[in-house]
Amino acid sequence: MTEVSPIIDVRNLSMKFDRVKGFRRSVIGQVVAVDDVSFTVNEGETLALVGESGSGKTTTGRCLVRAIEPSAGNVFYRQGDSSVDVLALERRELNEVRRKMRMVFQDPFASLNPRMTVEQLIAEPLYINNVVSDRTEARAKVAELLEMVQLDPQLMSRYPHTFSGGQRQRIAIARTLSLEPQVVIADEPVSALDVSIQAQILNLLKELQRERQLTYLFISHDLAVVRYQSDRIAIMYLGRIVEISTRDEIFERPLHPYTQLLLASSPIPDPRMKRIRPETIGEVPDPANRPSGCAFNTRCPYATDICRSEVPQLKESGTAGEAHLVACHLWEAVELSQRPLEALDGS
Amino acid sequence: MMDDLPLLEVVDLSVTFSSREGEVFAVDKVSFSLFPNEVLGVVGESGSGKSVTSLSILRVLPASSRIANGSIFFRDEGRTIELANVDSESEPVRSVRGRRISMIFQEPMSAFSPLHTIGNQIGEAIALHNLPPGLSRSQRKLEVRKQTIDLLASVGMPTPEQLIDSYPHELSGGMRQRALIAMGLACHPSILIADEPTTALDVTLQSQVIALLSRLRSEQEMSIIFITHNLGVIAEIADRVLVMYLGREMETASVDDLFHNPKHPYTRALIRSMPTIAGTLDTLIPIEGTVPSPNNLPTGCRFQTRCPERVDGLCNVHEPVSIEIEPGHRVACFLSGSPVPQGGTND
Amino acid sequence: MTQATTLAQDAEQGTSTAAKLEIDVASPSQIFRWKFMRHRLAVVSLIFLAAMYVMATFAEFVAPYNPYAIESSLVLAPPQPVHFIDSSGAFQARPFVYALKKSIDVNTGRITYYEDVTKPLPLGLFVQGDPYEFLGFIPWDVHLFGTQSGEVYSPLGKDQLGRDLFSRIVFGGRISLTLGFIGVFVGFFSGLILGGIAGLRGGWFDFILIRITEVLTSIPTLPIWLALAVALPQDWTVLQTYLAVTIILALFGVVSGASRTVRGKFMSLKEEGYVQAAVLDGAGTGRIIRRYLFPNFFSYQIADLTLAIPGMILAETALSFLGLGLQPPAISWGVLLQDCRAVRVLDTAPWLFIPAVFVVVVILAFNFIGDGLRDAADPYSRV
């Protein structure tokens, strides 16, 4: 693979808001949901944002299309040779970008207006953006989109309440793709679905990516799902990216202690791979009350004084041919001490 | 283990819900046993009846439902108590509920009253059921407090002397979950029913709760019925597993057999469709279709509409009954030898 | 192939029973109607109220007499029961009443009425009576029912001036039944605008609106009414007083209540996933209000509105009863009940309480309908 230029280039994105209290709305603290996050997404790839609650992964995703207004940073979106900063756009230009960067939401029950038929739901973005002019045209397009997500076009006159969760997510995907976007931001698209349905949707997303050369930003808390879906993975903790690399690097050579903890904590559906689980490894601190220095220091088994005082920057580890960035003062020591996924095969 | 008498025996349990279309079976002729000091995992998707089964053991079903058939035998201190065919507020049920069999739920916030400290709420159960006789009022108070602190310490609370006086909203999610488990253990039950206790938790917390429950099981010699939709969690914690689908028992096996020698096509399909963080990266093979509505059950085997191994004229005509194919391994599938009713097939 | 199986199974599941299919293709408003129709009491109440409104609309035709016509010979005459069996014990196919005779106790001056069994008066439909203008412009003299001979028949008795109580109740319904409606709609639409702006825009407007409604709802209403009753000019016509009372009632009760609920609902709807999705589609504010907020909020609001009407009717009745609302010669159920303020009435003419029965039944009917609508709007109740 030769040099690929990124289609999305996020630089120093931050999202902070004040926590207010009472009648006079006095500020009692500041919540930093996203803190100085930078990453790029290459055309045609899937970048996964992984983290637990409070990691800021969802906020980051939403900031890219300004569903939430970030407080600082740049989001450069490239179309052909020109590139725009999404965060600096006026309403009209923003809507143009939003046609090309679309979202799939987590909850297919909440993201579809219960008062619209499937036809209306899927045709809505087409009408708004003047892609179709009359109903006949719209219906033809809706039918095509429904077939694309493997639903019977005859069902288009029904309302969403008659569909199961998986079918609704298909409708939501059809709606998202109706404007032929380049980038899809998928926010936990399968976590509200039954186990037996998840794989259907994951495979569908992959298939559509292949057919339409889509670029995905895949937001998830589930490393197992991410392993099947993504080319590169960014691990987030309390608003910051702590590690970012290719999928294989993250799974085979996790450098950050938090990545290692996540891997060691994820259950494996194989009783022969049972691991010794530590019973007390703490939990994610309140985002309004972030620890100083490295935010992970309160839970990190290796933490030293520097971890408590100095925020580690995301740096190239230089350990492999592929880019592998990690934000840890001690990663070299840590790397030697723990290899979570290898240790567990030891029986 | 097999030599022991089961602690709990559920025989042909059926639970119906009344709806406008008539009675709907949420649980249909389910049988299983729970042995002393064992973790039985109950896996199923939404609509499988896994939660309803556990609610009927404690006789706390919602008002619109009732036990239509079957028996539940609970062996306790040398006597056997039948729980299914007596009034839900009768003496035997009340002597068991919350004391000998207790339950913890998915959402720890709603299990606690926001108006009382967690110490008060846990202490109440101790004061009611677990005090040596002949204590004065002040001695009782001290004893309850001491036992509560011990209990909180046993579930891994770092500073139980302080946390005992906090209100539920003051605790973090993880601490709340621990407090909930402590409340479930207050009366030293012989069976703990845990209904999706880790589903609402982040993965690093989930891992800690699994470790905690595993330790408590061996320390307190209690049995656990662990209900979840997550096969990974099941593999980590269960000794034996009951797989349910649309109210029916599909397969019961030891956890090793279930993952390494699954017999039911549903179990096999579930495992194939599940992403995992370890092992080979094959494409996921999803289970096609959606879970049918309980109001509109398929004829024959419940899984027949989605089964890749369906035999037409058999599976869609007759409903297979569960048979024991090896010691401790029960399957309800004609392909594994469930008896075909006389004159049943078309050929 | 995967696609084919999915399609086949969907079709199979969808069409397995006709009833299931019917539900599957139903629109939310159809389902709303089905759920409502299942609520028997609400449906009966709806029919009853519809009949009451028809009655009030065609009051001149339904009422046997002009509500102001004084029959001085029949002051405080009791209701006349309808008979089917005549004095000889024979069954009559045509129902009849007996004419009233009165006797005066010479010592006390007290009048007692009794039925004159020698004078049966057969009843009929569409009989001629007092002339009136049908719908306000067609001169007519046919009434829904009455005695065929044109003799006096008072189904619910006469009041202290000898006016027909039933006719007065029918005419009173005009005001009592519409006041609730108009009040609630005036209040609701002002609340909709105010609450809508507050909910969508937030900020200082929201802050001020909420503070004002808090103040409004904390003012004790009775003293305010007293003050307003004095403040309303004495020379206003019935219609002017009526409108003023309506608007005042609406302002205090409904506007503040509705603007708060509308605001809350808009604020929560704004956060719904599908509204955010629409914003990302590029939909403008107008479109979002029209296609996303309104449809999802009306089904809830309609139940609230229905339940607000009884409050308005009660308030009018109470105000008029106290002499603070409408005054005679206007006729409303509250005005009719003013006659009951005298204790003597209890003893001599208990039928003068009958307007209160109408008030109670109408209010119950509104409440039942409100319950039915609320259940129907509940997304968690099943079809």
C-alpha cells in the first residue's frame, strides 16, 4: 500500500462544557468530554474508536458532523483535492458536508420517527436535499435502498413499530446511505441488538463498505466486534486517545496498560481460555473530576510519580513497521511485563 | 458432583402471559436442575424466557402472568419445598424468597431506595433474618452494623466503614453493583439468582463482578443461576449452561461441552455468529431472519424458521422434546435423536 | 443466498395470519383509534357527549319551550312522570302524562301539585309549540317532543318563575359545554406558542416564562376571581362577560399548565434520536417542528386537553353559582344552580338540583374519554 491521504484529519479536537448548578447557574466544575484528540481516517478504511463509558468516543464522533459543537480544534474533510474545516463552515456548507458524512445511531428504536412509514423515513433525506423531485422517483429509490439492506421493498408502507431491532437498524442504514455518503460514522450500531442479529448487521456494514468504497468511523465499547470490523483502532480513556494503531498491532502488541486491561477484561466465549481475573482494578473516574497527569494513573499497576504529574503525549513507539502511537510514560517497561492475550493460551 | 442431589429441580415449568390474543407461553415445559456449589448459566436472546424462568422460581412474576404447569423443588436443610403449586405469598415461598434464594438485578440503582443509606438497607435484611437471639436493642444495632461492614468488605468494597453510611447515589456504578450483591448475600442464601448482573456495566467492571461472584461462590458454598445473553460471560463463569430460545430449552450441557461439542443447531449458530477477541478471524456467520414474535410462534421446532439444518416435513411439523444424549447433556433436536412422534413424517 | 432467505422469512412471518398483517400495516393513528375503541367506557362517553353537543346546538328544537317563557300558574311544578298504563289499567302504546292540578293550603299558602288522572295528555314527537328561529335564521315552531294537544308538559319540572327546567338545562348546555372547549383551546394554543418557543429556544425566554407560570399557579384563584368579578364592567353584555370569564379561566389554568407541558415535551423530543437524525439530514427548524415534533406530541396532548375541560366546566359552574361568573339572564348550568342557594329549595323543589347531575355526568364522561385517549397514546400498551 502506498501513501494514502486521509479523508478526515482531526486535529486537537476538544469538547468541554461547564457543569452548572442551581437557580443562578453558577459553574461548579468543568467536564472535559474530549481532550485534545487528533487522528486521521484514510479513505476506504474503518477506524474504530474504542472505550468505556466516559471515554468521549461518542462525543468525538458527533463532533465530526457537529451534532455536538466542539469547543476547539479542526476537522478537515477532504473531497478530491480540496479540503475544508468542518468546524468553520456556515450552515449551508455544513449541510453539504453532512450529506457526505452520515451517522448511524446506536438505538434503532429511537432513531426512527415512529410517525413515518419506512418509505417516508428513507425518502426524507432525499426530499430535504432535493435529490428526488416526485414520489415515483422517491419510491423507486427507496425500493432500491431497501433491497440493498436486504429488506423486502413491499414493506415500505409499514411503520417502524412493526419491525424487529435488526430490521430497524437495516432501515436506519438505508436511510444513512440514501444520500450516497463517503464517510459513515457508526455509533455502537449493534450494541442494542440481540446476539444472533449482531452478526447480520456487522456483515451488512462490511458488504456495503466493499460495494460502495465507504469510509467508516466505527464507535464501540466491544473489542470483539471491533476486531472483526476495523482496520485501525484508537483506544480512548477519559476523553483522550491513549493508543492508536492497526488492528493486529493493538491485539497482538498492546502497549498501553489500559489497552492491556481492556483486552484482559473482555470475555472470550471459550471456557478453555479462562483467565485469572483481578477482582479490584477500580473503575473509570468521573469525567468532571479527572486525575492529574495520566488519567489512567489511578488504576494503572505501573504508575509512578511522573504518571501523576505529567500528561503523557501520544508518541510513535517505533516498534513496528506500521504506525503505532501510544500515550504512556512507561510503555517500554510495560510492554515487556504483560502480553494479555498470549498469557491466556498457556494451558 | 453428579452424585449430589440437586439443590433445585425445575420440572416441566410453563409460564403464560395473558394478552389480547389469548394465553402466550413465555416459558414452555422447561426442566433443569441446579446442584450445590454450582454456577448454572442461562443463555438466551430477548423473548427466550430466561428472566421469566428465574422470576417464577421466586414467585415474583408480573400480575399478567401465571405458572401454568410444572413443579419447582427446592432442597434445603434436609427438607424439600415445592414452590410452583402453592400460593405466591404462602409460608413456604416466603421462607425461601430473599433468604434461601435471593436475586440481583441488572440495574443496581433501581434496587435501592434513594432515601436510605446502603448500610440501612443491607442491615435491614440482616436484622430480620440473621441475628443470634437474646440481644439487647443496642447490642442488636452494633451486631447488625458489624455484620454489614463484614459483608461489604467481603464483596470487595475498599472502605466499608465509610461506605456503609453513604446513599446509593453517592456510590459509583461499580460500588453500587457490589452493594447490590452484598444485599443479595445478606441472609447467606444457598442460591443466588443473578439476572444480567453485568450487562449494564463497562467491560473492566464486568470482569471484576465475574471474579467477585466466582470467589463468593466458592467461599460461601452457594449456587448461582447466572442469566445473560453474553456467551463470553457464560464461558467465564458457568459450570453448566442452559440455552433457551422462545421459551423452550434447546440444549443443556457442561460449559466445556457446550462450547466444544455443541449439539443443537441454535447453539452452534450462536457460537459461529459471535465475534471474539481471540482465535482465528473467520467471517462471522450470522443466524438469518429474526426471532419470531411469541404471539406468532412457528409450527414444529421453535428455531426451525432460522435453522440452517432444518429437515422439511419434520422440523416444521413436530416439536422435538429434550432428551439426554450423554450424561448431563440434553438436546431438543431431531437431528440429535429427539423421538419422532408416531406417524409423524410425511415419508 | 442470504438475501433471498431473509426476504422469504420476513414474508413468511408477516403474512402468517391476517390479523397480524392488519396490525403490521397499520399507521400509528389507526392503532391509536383501535386502542381507543377498546376502551368501552370511553366510547360510550364519547357517544353521550356527542349527543349532548348536538342537543346544545339544536337547543331551540330539542327544548320544548322557550327557556325564558314564564308559566306563572305552574311555579315550582314538579317533574311529570311518563305513563304507559292508564287509570283503567290498560296499556297504551303511546306514552302520556297527566295534566297537573294544584291545591293551595289555605293556612300555609303552600301550593301542592298532583296529577289529574282524568286528563291524560298523549306525548308526540315533532309537535308544534313556541315559535323560534331554527339555527338562528329559519323561523319554525316544531319541537322534538311535547304533548300533542299543546298542553304544558315539563319533564324535569318548573323553576321558581314557572320556567321549564329541561329547556333551561338544554340552553344552559350551550354555554357550559362550549366554555370548557373554547377555554381549553384558547389556553392550549397560547400555551403551545409560548411553551414551544421556550422549549425550542431555551435561554432567557424560557427562564422568564417558567417564572411567570410559577407565579400564576401560586396565586390563590378565588380572591382573583372575586376581584375580577368586581372589575368586569356591569354594563357588559352576556356574551362579553362570557368571553371574559373564559379567557380569565384559560389564562390561569390552561395557559400556564399547557405551556409547561409543551415546553417539557419539546425539550425531551428535541433530544430524541430521530430529531437529531433529521437535523443531520439538513432539515430546517420548520420541517422539524412540522414533521417530527407535532405528530409525536399531539397524541399525548389531546388526552391532557380532554382532561382539562372538566376543570373549566367546574370552574364556570362554581363561579356562576357564587354569582361571580355569568349572571341571569344568561343561562348556564352554574346559573341554574344559583336557584339552589336557598335552603328552602331542598325541601320543596329538589328537582332544581338536576343541573348538577348534568354537570357530574358530563365531567365523568370527559374524564373517561381522557383516560381512553391516554391509554391509546401510551406506546407501551399493546394493541
